[in-house]
Amino acid sequence: MENLEKILAEHPFLQGLESHYLDLIVGCASNVKFDAGQFIFHEGEEANQFYVIRNGKVALEIFSPERGAIEIDTLEEGDVLGWSWLIPPYHWRFDARAVELTRAIALDGKCLRNKCEEDHDLGYQLLKRFAHIIEQRLQSTRLQLLDVYGTHS
Amino acid sequence: MAHTLDNEFINPNSQIKSPPDKDPMLPCLFSVEQVKKETHDTFTFYLSPCENKISFPFQPGQFNMLYIFGNGEVPISISGNPSDEDRLVHTVRLVGPVTRAMKNLKRGDVLGVRGPFGNSWPVYEAIGNDVIVVAGGIGLAPLRPVLYKLLSQRDKYGKIVLLYGTRTPEDILFKRELEQLRSRFDLEVHVTVDRAQQSWKGNVGVVTRLIHKATFDPLNSIAVVCGPEVMMRFTALELEKHGVPSDRIYISMERNMKCAIGFCGHCQLGQTFICKDGPVFRYDFMHTYLTKREI
């Protein structure tokens, strides 16, 4: 667990978090590995974890019967995967697939959800960090929607 | 300190001009040596002068006016190697009647060329610094001469990073060259596309998302950015967020250029002319104009 603690403490996502909160989060963490092509989660499944990617590459996809799997984002080393565990009804909205061998730290979102309900300071700290990630991804999505490389640009 | 064009305009690169000894409105005749299809809507033309003695020196970032007789004239950035002065290379995207007419050019066909016009990317100012090259879509074409120049004098620069974003994997320009660049150990290359099918093994996401993956010293870096204006705007903001000062970020503006020598006024922006004073501008000079409507 010492190793996990060090990795999580140094990760930008958790930087500045008080040590007792960090200990609590480390207590909910475990190392996981996904082979190339393996799905980490599927759309509609219950969302009870989130992941800090240590290395590898993960594709976020939506499946369309007409067009097949459409990749909408790629996450890599250092990125945080998944926030559906934090927002009711706690179901994944996309598929996540390891593009290559991927190692990550899985965090038990269900456990953290309960801790956040009990301790709103922890809840605020986590929400603040996830709001930042959500804002970045929203900005990126808006730019993607603009289709800036289309012929009208 | 941030400057605006209304208050003060000194473009640090404006000293590089086209040669004054010829009539800038008179085109030289060039013949098509080779046409290479890059993507479904992008072609690269290799042109050689009809008069053998003409050499065509240019600086990375400069553009030519290409005249398709009977169709019209368009400004197109030079996408070739600055050390090759004997032939001109232009990469053209099909967006209007003139570029569509260009698509039908064959080996041996003749077109008119005026230029080179405009200033240069800051390849000399960047000596001793890290260089971040950010290209979006066809914006990789005007930046390719920068890469040639930087790599020809590799030891003069710190880290060199190329970040390239485009629409889909099928829209990636200069694919083979990008693969070669990726295999170099002295250059960091990241490519992303806005959308892709499952067969694509690379990154999906906008080019701004690549900035945090790159390694550079923000205070000792020069960033050169070329692509659609919206892309340049958001890229510059993201670079600033990562600590690159706005006076070390350069963008290329390509609005409404017609005469290329500041006569017609079509490309006037505030007190400056894009064709004559640009097309390369420091972001701190230009940023207020990027969000201004009706200009």
C-alpha cells in the first residue's frame, strides 16, 4: 500500500489533499491491469469505480448500430477515467476499452460515495477536482462539436 | 506586457519581405512537376520555374499568390523545404473554385506565381529555446518548412515538440513523413484526431489536449501555432495555462488576402495588413482581434 500511497499523493488530481483524506482514499485503492482490447466497463453498467491510469491507453467509445464503435476520447498516463460513480444513477455512459496493455489504480467509488456523504469536506474536495476534469472534457467536446477542420473553417 | 494592435503595432518578424527588385504584381511562370494526393481534399504541388535560372528562396511561413489562368488567384503557404530553392512546394486544400481548378492541373501545366510574401515564423528567435509546433488540419502545411529548418540545425534548439490534430485519421497530412518524424529520438510527436472508428489506434480528442502530454520548459519555449482561428485561440489559451507567456506564442493569420502587398486593404485588421505585416503574428499582438466580431 505504501507504493499506492506515494503514487496517489504525487498525482496532480489529489495534490494538496489533506493526509487523512489521502489515507482514506488509499484504503479504497487497488492496482488493476487490462489487456489490449479488454473492456474496462460498458455503457449502462453500474459505475462503482474510477481509475487513475498509470500507463497504457484507454478509448472511450459509444456504440452505434449503424456506424459501429465510435471513439470519442482517448485517455493516457496520468488521466483520470470515470466520474459516473459520483453522479446518480451511477451508471456508465460510455464504453471504456484498453487500446493497449493498461495499468491503473482502481478506486472504490461506492465506498467513497458513502464517505463523502458522511464527510462533506471530503465530498467538496473530490467534487472540486472532478469538476475541473469535467470542465476540461466539456471544453474539448465543444471544440470537437465545432468541427473546426471542416470545409467551412 | 500584452500589446494590442490599436495602441501599438510592432511585428517582430516584419523585417522579412519579398525581394524589392521585381514588380510584385507580375507573376512568374511555373510548371507543374508533380501532383501528390495527400488526402481526399488535399494535394501537394511541386512546381519548377519555366525559366531555368530562377531560384526561389523563401522563409518558413511565407506564402505565394498562385494564379490559375482563367480562374483566379489565391494565397497559399509554401510547404516545402527552405533549403530547396529550385522548386516550389504548395499543399492545397480544395475549398473554392480556384483550388478546385488547381486539382485538375497535370504535370507540365503552367500557372502564375507571385511571391514569396509575408514574414516568417520565428525560427531564428527560437534558437536556444524549446520549440512547440502546434498544427491543426491543413495548418501543418505552413509549419512543415519550420520543421525542416529546425531539424536541419537540430543542435541549436532545445526540445522540439510537434502536436498535430486533425478531423479523422483519413485527414492526416504527410502521413509517411509524420511516421518518419515519430521515429526520431530528438523530436516528440503527438497526433490526435477529433473522431475515429475502432480501427484507429492513436489518440482521439482535440489538439489542445495534447499540450499536457508534451515535455517542454514553458518559460524557455517558443510556440508556433497554425490552423483554423478557433483552434489557434484555444491552443494559445492552453499554452498560457501551461505557463508559456503570450509573447512567446506565434500564430498565422490568413484572412482575406488578395493583393499580398498591402494595396487593396482586404486583409486589413486594425492598423495592420495580414499580407504585408504578417501572416505570422505574436499572440499578444493579435489576441484581442481573435474574439472581435465583425472584422
